[in-house]
Amino acid sequence: MRARFMILASTAVLSLGAPLASTVASGAEEPAAQRAVTSTIDVAEENGAVAVRTVNRSFELAGPGLKGRAAEEHLLLEKTVEAAEVLGEKGMDGRVSIAVWPLDEARDTSPPIYTIAATGHAGVVQDGDLFVIERGLDEIPWQSVYALSDGNKLFDATSLWLRGASGGLWDERRYVALTQVFYDAPDVALSGETSVALLTLAARDRILSQVLIKAADPERARFLRSMWDQQVILSWLGGPEATPLPEGASPDPASDSLSVLISFKPDGAELKVPLSDTSFDGAKASLPEGLILEPYPPNLLLGRWTMKDAIPAPWIDPGANVEPTIKPFVGKVIDVGQAVVGGDTPIACKNAQYSSAMIPPNGLFQGGLAGLNAEAQAKSLGLSPEEARTVTLNCDTGLYDFHFVSRDEALIAYDHVIFRLGREK
């Protein structure tokens, strides 16, 4: 038995000089400002259980004064919240997404300037600049926080996060958040067995600094990073005695020494990490025995690698002859140092500089997968279908992207061939 209900709130349709919609609108070809607010519920009874699926779509304005956008600009947010639950069973599947347009483009059929989507059960605009997706269930806190200016993720938070007015200016506020490392983190830079938590300092529109908390003992690392076994409390430290401030309190903007306290309970570990307006000072941190801080993201590319094998890139003709490209690489060793890449391959170079980022499937191999089913192609290559940790090498012979399958395996595209590198231990 199945019942389906749909509610169309036609009085809530955003209309800029156009008549109110009288039917449910769908499809990207319709102007965003004429799409209706809708709610649907689907109830089905199968094998004696009742399954309920709800979909709610609504609209919201953000701005003006968004950091990183024109001072007077408004953005139109189309938010969709989907939920599926089997009555009587624990847990619920949910998904939150938003599509975003500049308000002056919402009259036409322009595609959104960005979209955000993640598993979750609610999504709200916070502090005017942030979009926060509630992802935790069963008393497990977990929020994903994005910058409304461009949709980029600022941080995940598995405990209450901190905010403060930099230099006494709320417009220059800062956020500090901690993420206990997930077992299924798509970022291979976080997948080490001794990784505990990621500490992030962010502004309204960008990440400023991150450090990774690690434990010497893998067993203790597993205990500390467990959201079920540990409660983690973040506090600003303030005053002459550097004591923890009450929850929700902001530090004195006139203070010339600012720190954050991270407390793990029941483990009992406490870390005091100094910070400035732009970065954490790991060198001056006070750490309990057995815990260390490392810069994040690390340069995963450093070390000795062997070119294991190669395949033609999926974007070239199947019959293309790539053997002349493969021959100078396969079986060769490359040594990646801080300033020089050594070895007998065409990518050996001097004046090496590195940057690290998380790249979605459409951007992999410098956009090579964009015209294909990028997620499926990434997955077939062993890469995350969400986003892959990428280290970019910029040196005197060119610009090269290395996409990491794991900490010890990476892929690089060169002249329409994808090479697999394995780390030498």
C-alpha cells in the first residue's frame, strides 16, 4: 500500500515581476525565482513495516555583506531536504542540498553558480555567511560548514565550534573547529592509523590554518577519534591565568596571546594550542605525552616512488598508440624532495613548489574527466567519487597533478596516459 501527498505553497513562490506559479515546477530551464515551494510525503507499507519519505523545498535570501562578494549583492538559495525513515527502526537516511544564484540572475534560466549536497537532516544559514548542514544522528554531533560566498567547505565539526571577533571586529570573525577523524574519510591525508582529529581555523570565507592531532599509539588514536567513546570540548583560553572561558563566550580582542583548549573525556588528554589571526602555532602548543601536532595537509608526495604501470587515458580514442609515451616512465624511480624532483623521467625538475587541495571528479587530471561520467571514471581508477587529495607540483619543466588513491599510491596523467605510482618504503 502506498500513499503520496504533495503540498504546493503557491503563496510562497518567489516571483520577480511574474505571476505566481500554480503548478509544481521542475527542471533547470525554469527561472529559479518562479519555482514553487513544495513539500511531498510518500508513505509505503512493505513486509509489515511503514516507510516514510519526505521532500521539502524552500527558498531563502542571503546577503548583503557576504564576505568575498559584492557589498550589496544578495544570493537566492533553493534548499531541498530529503528524508527516508522506516518507522520503528533506528536511524534515518537524509540528504540536504542547496543551489545558489545571484538574485539578479534568478529571473532567467542561468544555472546556479554553485551547489552543495551532503547527507544530513537539516540545513541553515548561520552568521549570515555560513551554510551549516546538520549530519549527526543518535546524539552524535556532526556538522558540515560551508562558505556562502562560493560554496567551499570550511570545516566539519564533531563538537561545538568556537567563534571570536578578530581584532574586536565582528566582520573579521574567526572560527575554530575540531573534527575527529572519520574511518571512511575520503581524504587519504587523514587515513593514517595514528590520526586523531583535525583542528581548523577559518575566516568567514576561507580556511586559514589546519593542524592534525596524532597519537604515537594506534590503539589510543582509535579511542580518541571515536565520536562514541570520547566527548571533546573546545574552549577559548583567556584572562591572565589563561583559564577556559564559559561556553559561548568570546576571547578578549585586546589579548596579545590567544589559545584554544581541547579536552578529551574520558581519556583526560588536554591540548593548549596558541593561535594568531591567521594560523595555529604548533611549535608553542602544550601537548600531553603521546600526542603530537603536524601541519595539514602534509605534502604526501615527498619520498621515493616507482612508476608501476600505465593505461591510456579514458578521454582519448581507444585505438591511439600510447606506447611511445609509456616507455620513458614505466619502471623508473623518481625521488621527490623539498626543492628538486630527481630521476630519469621527463618530470624530473628543479625549483619544485607544491600545493595541496581536494579535487572533485570533474577537475581530476586537469579537467580530463569533465566530459565523461566523471564520478564513475574516478571510481574505476580507484579514486574517491567525491573528491581526491591532490598534490600539484610546479617546477621548471611544467605543472603536474598527482591524485592520491591512498597514502602510498598516486595517479598522474601525462600526454594522455595515466600512470600509477607506488611509494617505496
